[in-house]
Amino acid sequence: MIAFIQKQLQLPEKSVANTVKLLNEDATVPFISRYRKEMTGGLDETEILAIQQLKQTYEDLQKRKESIKKAIAEQEALTPELEKKIDNCADMVSLEDLYLPFKKKRKTRATKAKENGLEPLAKIIMSQQAKDLEHIAEAYLNDAVVDVEAALAGARDIIAEWINENQYIRTRLRKLYSRKAAISTTVVKDKKNEDAAKKYLQYFDWSEPLRPCPSHRLLAILRAEAEGYIRFKVAVEEDDALDIIDDTVIKNDNQDTADQLFDAIKDAYKRLLAPSISNDVLKEAKEQADSTAIQVFANNLRQLLLGAPLGEKRILALDPGFRSGCKLVCLDEKGDLKHNENIYPHPPQNKMTEAMKKVRSLVSAYKIEAIAIGNGTASRETEAFIKRIGFDRDLQVFVVNEAGASVYSASTIARKEFPNYDVTVRGAVSIGRRLADPLAELVKIDPKSIGVGQYQHDVDQGQLKKQLDATVMSCVNTVGVNINTASASLLSYVAGIGPALAENIVKYRSENKGIRSRKELLDVPRLGKKAYEQAAGFIRVRQGENPLDDSAVHPERYKLVAKMAKDVKTPLTSLIGNKEAIQKIDIKKYCTEEVGIPTLEDIVAELEKPGLDPREKAKVFSFDPRLQNISDVKAGMRVPGIVNNITNFGCFVDIGIKESGLVHISKLANTYVSDVNAVVQLHQHVSVKVVEVDLDRKRIQLSMVD
């Protein structure tokens, strides 16, 4: 396993071996990355996650090998040589190629020919020694084989199957396909004029090499085919493929057998090998495209979850609307709902004066510090309405991305949190809480509903879920969790916790009026020492019994920190945040085999700024007031915007209207850009120039280049 992983990742053997050991002991990726740096050689989360995935791949491969050996042994065909070949297989594809001749098949042309007694004739042809094949074939005629041509055709069917099952041939063809295969598409004629087909217009007649085909384009082609608008094929030049098989099969110039073999080769390729190999190569390309798309989604999700929080503020949140009015809620510093009602400042009711009075009085009554407005329908009009109100205090007004809020408001989690309120109230609360802490609120929503990916419904859903869950866990543990205010949803992503223990923690803190120390977690039902070890460093206890409980210092190092404080003659409570005293600590003095410089540096950094939130603070942003809908957008305008989605081919920018504009990767900078994330980040405030507006297709092309 170690060698298998090392070969793929090129990491030090000791680092891989120790990481595998920790994973086998049920350690989590965030815990290993943060608190076992000496064992891993300082591997980061991405590297540890890759080791975890390859470990699973290796274990799956070993299970399949055992299953295949058992199946072949039951046929009494497992020779020592074959067993060695199976054991030496390093990937699933070559393993399945080895198993192919022994796989139970449905009835094929070859099996029928064998039943008719033609296998000896096929062997004679394959030996390439025979002369006068027609005379030889006469010996194999019977009730089922009526003439010489039928006998030779049956023998060719058997040979075609042998060729198809030849691992060497399949390996060489697979290499040819991986280098030279092209994907080509044609439109389904009776569908080409449908409005829904227009988005796939470029694929009505398309061809390009498969290997460099970008992830988003391959997934688009596969989606268009699945929806019935196009057909596609993956192929290589037929002569190139036939030459490979010829070189392997035909050994001499015996014309009698060569003609029969060449016919069998062509049949084997067209009927068996080409469909099989093209499917394998397409599957591999799809897996790579999935992996790329999933990584794009994970990168976007990370940036979204680590978006700037406003912090613990009293917030008035509005879910805007025209006919149904704006749902308004008031939240306290903890995000608890204190008031809700509807106001109707927009058409058709136009009760603006009444709405202004109501908002002004609520701001005063609930001592509101900030206002959050959802960015859906009537968002710009509601923002303008709020800014016209004269308040008795300075208020920051934020427009909040509400993607997925409707999914949350109808979810089991929302019903449990607000059993006595309808979906409109829950949606408005979610908008307000997103402003206070995007991470704490967004973990309640299925990441696929947040809308920051590309083709997320077309990729492998199992792999997508694994990657997104790992991303959410990474973000939650990077920030840390307040044990006394975090929801069960947020707690469930803390390393070692999970949904069941999260519910137990919430119940325990409710019954005991809070948790006063990390150590108290061990009193939570079913939370054992292993879960405590994994979770403790990522839990924060504000104003708890031990000041280190509000830091990222792990409890296993508390004694070490106490010794540091004693050595610099400073009480622990006075050491935390005391840069002058901390600088006196000689970390080399505390080095052991178990605790090295990386861990000691982390501890000192935490003592300087305990529990520091790595996220920036939320900033107010204002859209161009000239833009209310797409008809207001004109080529040549320069307008402010917020990056709201990133793909491999560019980024989408919210310019304050329903339709986001696309900045193609070629328009991101004056220099060549290979990675969009190297230039922009999600939620980044940017200035963009309008290049083109397509009103019919509701598409806007933007540029960040002057």
C-alpha cells in the first residue's frame, strides 16, 4: 500500500506510512494535519486527503483481486503464473482485462461456435501452419454447421473473441486511444430547432482530440447527449488500430490462414474491441473531467464558506419581494429570532411610508446594528428603499447572496429550528444569519444547492459528496467552533463528532446550561476518548475554566504550555496575548521526539493571538445605481461587481441584476491565465467592463482587462 501511494504522490515513505497508520487508527484529516505534523513531516490537508483516497483505492483493488482469484479458482483455472499476474496488477483496468477470459458471459457467437465443435478448427487457423483450410474445415461439418463457409465463420468468431480477450492487444489499443482518440458529435435532426437545444449549438457538428478536451466541454457534450440533442462517438483511425492487432496476431505469410485471421481481426475490432476500449477511454476521461469539476466546486465552496462574517451583531434581515411584500425579521447577537412581519414598500401595494415607519421603529426597538437584504427578486429596489430611510444611528446595509436559502427554509433542520414559523420567515432568518456568519449558516444546506459549481449534477455524486464533505469539515475546523452557540449542523462537521454526537452535545449543554471546559465534553453521552482527542482542539469555550480552551492549543499540550509559563515566570492567564513574555520562550528547549518545532511554533502563534478567526470582516458593497435589469446594461460601461461563481473557463460576476455576467478566462488579465483562482476569488469586489449584451439569450460578456 505504501509503495502504491508513494508512486502516485511522490511523497516521503515515512510521511505516507505514518499517515496511513494514523488513518487506520481513525484519526481525521484535520486532526492529522494540525496536530501530528511531526509524524507526517508537515503534510497539508490536501496531501493527507489524497493519501486517504489512494488508501481506499488500494483496498478496493485488493478486494477485487481476491474476488477474481476466487472466481477463477472455482473454474479450476487459477495457475501460479496467473495468480502472480493478478497480484502484480496496479490498476483496476488491467485487472479486469486479465479476468475477461474467465468472466461468465451471456451466449455469444463464439460460445455458439464452440458448442458446434469448431474450437479445434479455430486453433488450427491460429497456429498459422495449415494449408488447404477448406478441406480441413469439411471435417467439422454437422447438423448445425452445414457448409465449409459456416465452419470457417464460426472459427473466426472464436478467434475474434480470443483477440478481444488478449490483454496485450487491449493494453496497446488502450494506449493508442489515450493518445489519439477524438470525440465527434452530430445533432439529432428532429431536435435541432428546439429552443432548449440552442445552448448546445456549438456541439451540433463538433470534433476534437479527447485527451485535451476541457472538463467543462466534455461534461457539456455528455449532458447534451443525455438530453437527446446530439450523438457522439470516440474513435481512432481504424487502420492504426488494425495494424496493432495484425502485428500481434499474424506471425507468417501463410495466405490460407492470413485471410481468415484478417477477417477475424476486423470483426474483433469493430464488434468487440472498439466499443469496449472507446467506452473505457471515455470513462477514464469522464472520471478526470469529474475530478476537475469537483475540485472547482470544492475550491468555490471553500471560498464561500470562509466568506467574511460580520460577527455577533443585531441584524434586521429582509427577504425582498413585490406582490407578496418583503419578509422582515429582527435577530439578536446570537442569531435568535426576536420579531417578524411583512412590509409592502413596492408595487402593487406601494405602502412605502408605512413601511419606512415600521423599519425605523424596529431598528430603534431592537437596537439594530446592520441590515441584510437578500439578492433575489426586488433586491435593488429594497436596497434603495432602505437607504432612503433616516435612521437614528449609523447602519451598514449589506446585500447577501441568498442562493440555497429556499432549500434551507423547507428543510428538516429549518423545521426543527423554527417549528412555529413558515418558510418565508425561515428564509429571511437564514439571510440575516449568513451575514453574521456564512459558515455557521451554510453548513445547514446541501452544498449542491448553493450554486457555485459547474455541472455538479453530471459528475459522480458519490465522489462529489466525499469531496464537499471534506471541504466543509476542513473549513469548520480551520475556523473553530464555539461549543455553546454552534448548531448541531455546525458541530457535526467538527473532527471526530458527526451528527449523533452533535445532537448529544446540544442536548447536554441545554440540560446543563452550557459547557464550561473542553474536559467537560467527556461527560457528554457516547463521546469517548477518541472523539475527544480528535475534536478538542477545534472546539472553543469562551470565558471557560481554562483560558487555553478558547484557543487552538490541544489539551494534550496544556502541561507543556504551563511549563513554558512557569519558565518565563508569568502566570498562564497573563502569558496569553502577552507578546513580550511569549518572545522569551526558547522553543528549542521543549523539543522532544513527539513534539517538534512545527508543533511548538503553532503553540506560540496561538498564545500570541488565541482563537483568531482567519476570515476577513464583512465589507459593504454598492452596485451601480444605473443598473436595474439587463436592458440597462450597455456595451462599454464600466461597473462594480462581485465574483459569485468560478469555473475553469472564467468567472461569473454579479453586477446587481438578475443575470450574472461572464468574464472569460482570456479577459481576466493582460497576461496569459491558466488558473482562474490565481486571479480572482469568490466574493471578490471587482470592476468590470461590459463587452457584449445578448438580450435574446440573456447573456452578458464582461472583461477585467482595460
